[in-house]
Amino acid sequence: MLVAYLIMLREGVEAALIVGIVGSYLRQTGRAHFMPAVWGGVMLAVVLCSALGIILDLTSSEFPQKEQELFAGIVALVATGILTSMVFWMKRAARSIKTELHDSIDVALRPGDRQGLALVGMAFFAVGREGLESVFFLLATFQQNLGYGVPVGAFLGVATAVLIGWAIYSGGVKLDLRRFFRWTGVFILFVAAGLLASALKAFHEAGLWNGLQTPAFDLSETLPIDSVVGSLLSGILGYQDAPSIGAVCVYLAFLVPALFYFLATSTSSRRVVRTA
């Protein structure tokens, strides 16, 4: 539940930030009457992403057991790639996203008969990116059969993000977005590493990978995964009480360089800002 909440909170804040920047610019430039087109694009993205998630989930449940494991592994791989790219994309785009959105709005609202349609498309693709990331993350977590905690956490995360977005838009809250995205980025890299390890396990159960299956360690007696602490560590860090050597290798091979690069470049960026 906590993992779904935090990731959907971040995704929601990203989407709310984009919509808030668009709305503020339209209001400041006397074009607030175009906001219905923005909301139309947002709702279209939400509906299509939700439909895609439901279709993929229902379709996968019809597969035989091995095909279900294969599907789960592929979804986990895709979710890992999307989450990782999202973390690094937001870190790179944070400085220029406002300017780029303003330029895109000016282009979309050039004189013509399709101004509203262009703005719908802009809002759709901006929010649809976040929605697609959310769909594959939630699919990957649903494949692990974690009960009702995932959808409840996801709903609460989105609801919180909407409130934060509205507060930022109205000027009532000043959120340190740089720090927010930095620490949620670190958290998401741990989640992505856990998804990658779960993908390897799914491929093993599907019969595609049989190497390095010797348990690296066994903490099932000391810290079982079904205990309160074990469940919390599993959700946040991808903890397994008896992981295979392959799962540990994949987890560390992804996490260590990703964390190092993410934190090192973040530190360099702050130094450049201070020097300027």
C-alpha cells in the first residue's frame, strides 16, 4: 500500500505540476477560456490509460500458468524501464519544463481553426505519459497478488496529489519540488530494482531462466516476508527472505550504479546552481 501510495503521489504531482503550469500560463496571458480543452485532454488520457490497464489485466488472467508468469516478467521489465526513465527524465527536465510548456502552448494556440484541438492533444500527451507509467507499475504490482492495499494506496496517492496540485496552483502551498523529486527518485530506484528481481523470478517460473537459482541467504526464520516488517521491506525495497543468487546479483547490478549516477548528478547540479 505504501509503495503504491508514494509512486502514485509522485506521478500525480508530476501531472498536476504540468496541468498547473499550463493553467497558470493561460490565466496570465488572458486565455483562460481554453482551460476546458486542457481538462478534455486530461480526462481523455485518464480514460484511455485506465482502459488499457483493465484490458491488459483481464487478458493476462486468461493465460495458462506459464504464460501468466511470462507476462508478469515482461510487465515487470517494462515497469522497471519506465520508472527508471521517468526518474532521470524528470531530473533533467525540471529546470526547463516550465519554459518548454509555455512555448508549446504558444505554438498550440497560434491563430487557426484547431486551437482547442491542439491544446487537447498537448494536455493528453503530457498527462498520458504519467498515466502510462502508472499503468505498468500497477500491473506489475497486481501480478504479485498483494490484495486491496495496492488499489487503495494508489487511490490515496492520486487524491493527495490532486490536493497538492490544487494548493500549488492556487498559491496556498510552496513545495520544494527539487527535494521532493530527488528523494522520491531514490525511493523509486529501489522499487525498480525490486521489480527487476521479481522479473527474473517470473522468468524462472515460466521456464525461461534456470541459472543462479541457489539461495543467496535464508532469513525466513528470522525475518519472514509475511511478517509486518518483512512485508514493509518487501514493498519498499523489494526484500525477499530467501532470494536466489541471480535475484541478488540483478538487484545490486541495477541499484548500485543507478543510485550512484542519480545522486552524483544531483549533487553536481546543485553545485552548478550555487556557483551561478
